Amino acid sequence: MKGEILKNYINGKWIASETEKTRDVINPANGEILAKTPMSTGNDAQDAINAANNAFWRWRSTPAQSRIRYLYDFRDALEEHFDELAKILTIEHGKIIDESRGEYRRTIENIETATNIPVLQQGYNIEDVTSGIDEMVIKQPLGVFFCVAPFNFPAMVPSWFWPYAIATGNTYIVKPSDQCPLTMVKQFELLDEIGIPKGVINLVHGGAEVVNTLIESPDTIGLSFVGSTKIGKLLYKKCGDVGKRVQVQGGAKNFITVMPDANIERTIPNLITSFFGNTGQRCLAGGVLLVVGEIYNSLRDLLVEAAKKITIGDGMHDGIHMGPLASEAGMNRVLRFIEKGIEEGAELILDGRNVEVEDRLSKGFFVGPTIFDKVSPEMTIATEEIFGPVIPIIQIKDLDEAIRIIHANPYGNASSIFTSDGKTARDYQYRVKTGNIGINIGVAAPISSFPFSGMKDSFKGDLHGQGKNAVDFFTEDKVVITRWF
């Protein structure tokens, strides 16, 4: 596949895009070009829309039990090719192999949850709303939906959406990350092998031209997006202007609060995973560490000691704890944030710049664990999403100050607290305005049967991905009122 121009999957066939524009897919551990993503045209996108639209009524009329058999077969195919899939993900993204395996476990869980559609899609009824008249709600599919997927979890995030969409009877188009497309290409090869009916699910590579065509088409119903808040807001408005359903999962700045009564021995590993897992490229990653009271110095020192033990390198190798950033642009962004932190007066107590890796990885996009002390809430590193392995630490006096700092930030994706006191934990979950809350949990990631929530600038829309929220997003409630003479 090295250097190959990838193809779109439309109506059950692999088809070359008509474009001549491509983007290199690069192994971030060594700079090697793996493939080329075509920046497909609006015509390519329209071909996928036509295929999905033509397949809709036939698929919508297929019994739910028959539709979900394809998901069972796909789940089995993912299990059979599990190691190969994880390796592809690590090679194109950079995350360590165990993280890739974990991502595929989450992907498989979403496939399995979507197989419960015969239960999740059930409506409800009542007899005799008035004498001789019955009323019921039927949850019906609507047509062609599509997603615009991010680079950081290229396997898992699309599974928040498309399995639920097709299981409920819709047809679908995936626009994968143009930076990390190989993961979805392999998944579509498996979908093709299991014989998914033509047009039910399609894949189109590309950028803004593809997305705009999908949104503007009168034959599409709705968009699921995960990415930056800036782009998400633009797409949210555009979908509103043309009357599309939309769910936008945007950026994040997740605050983690550690109380004086926290179990420090167990808290430190959770913090390391939260801030440095996936090289900090999680929308649920820790963004700022708020430490209450007198434990500040000891917690800080233990955190630095633990971070120094992290081994940096190619995620395919044994013994590696953290891989590279997924792109050169991402690496440079993180480096700019580090410089900004120094410029604004924070104290750099662990410097991840110029991290040492093997000579043959010198072209990789590596930044090591980085920790700032003496951070104030108004600093750039404490307010903006870094999306890299950086911990800004702020010492605060109490829980009220923590909540004030959290609420002053425009994002509301997730927040966690570490404490041994039940009332403190309840106050936190009750008062903090973020969609996902962790209690002694560093990464507050919902399982597939629960919605992946978000508030404020981290989410725009009404219904989230995963579980019942996804089922409601991909269906409409039809009310039927009957009387027989």
C-alpha cells in the first residue's frame, strides 16, 4: 500500500477519485509515507449519496434481525483480524500498540451494542386513549446519514455512529480522517468481504469539498462530527441553515481536581494515563491539574518522578509507553504551547522538547512528557486545548475555587475529581457543568451503551453518539392513532 493513492468505496465497489489532489499519509514515528489520501471532489461525494439514497428503501424494508446479522459478521471479522487492525492503527497514528488494541475493543463494543437494535428501536403504545382509540409511537429510519471523523481515534469514533445508523435502517457515508484513513479502509475491506449490501455503507476520502457536498445535498438527513470546536461550529450552523440533523463533538479542556484526602498512590497512575495516554491526543485527556491545599508539593514531585519513567518511541515496539504525536503539525502546535507557557511565566519542571529516541526515529514527531508548575488560571496553557502530553498544574485552596476555574472555561467535555469523601464527590458531579464526570477516574469515557456526552463549546446538538442517544438521532418518532369501526 506504500505510496498508493487510496480509493473510495461506493455502492459496493472500490472506485478511484476523479481528483488529482492528494495528501500524504505518514507514519509519525519515522516520517515514512504510507499512502496518499485523495482529496475527492463533490462529484465523488454525490456518487456516494446517490448510492446510499438508492439503497435506502430496500435496506429500510429489511427486517431488523436480518440487518444486524451483518454487524455480527463484522464483529467476528474484527476479532479475526484484530492484531492486523491494531498494527495498521499504530503505524498510521503513532499510538502504542496496547492503545490501538484498546481502541478496537471499544469499537467492537459499539458494534455489539448496535446489534441490540430490535430492543433499542422499539416504540411504545397505549390502548383506549379515548373510547375505542389506540395510540402508538413507531421509531422509523429516515434516509442517508454521514459522519466526518477525526484523526485521534480513527477506528472507534465512526463506530459511535454508523453501526446504529444502519442497524436502525438508514444508509451511511463515512468521511474518514484524511490524515489517518488506512484504519477505515481496512474496515471497509472487511465489510466488503462479509457481503454488506451495495450502497448501505460507503466511504469517501477528502476534505471541505466533500463535506460541503454531503451537507448541501437534499438527499442527506444528518451529520455526526468529531473535531475542533471552530470547525464544528461552522458545520453546526451550516447544517442548521439547510435543515439537517447534526451532532457536533468539539474541543475540550478537561480539568482534573485532586483533593487533600485523595488516595495519592492510586491517583498518580490515573493522572499519568489521563494526561499522557494517546500522547495527550484524547478529547477526554486531562488538560489542567487542579491540586487542593497542602498535598500540592508532594503530588507534584511524585508526578514528575512517574513521568520521567515513561519510555518514548515507536508504538510498535515492546516496552514503549508513549508514541509520537500523530503529525508534524500537531507536534509543532504542542511545542508552541510549551514556549507560550514559558513566555507567560509558568515554570517548566519537566521538559519534553528534544526528547531522545532511537536514531532511526529522528524524523518522527516526538514530544516527551512535559509538566509546568506555578501556572495561573488565565495562562494560555491553562485555558486552551493543547492536544499533547503537557500537564499545567495549578494550586488552589478549595473545591469552590476548582469549580469556579472549571466554569470560567468555555469547554465542557469532561472533568474528574480524586477524593475519598462521598459528599465532596457528590457536590462535584452535581455542580460541575461538563458532560462526562469522573470520580477517581482519570479518563471519563462512557461505555458504548451510554452516550458520549458534552456541554458548552464541547458539544452542539441535542443527541450524542452511542447507545440510546444514537438510536434517537437516527430515527424519527411517528405517532399512529387508530380507530376501527
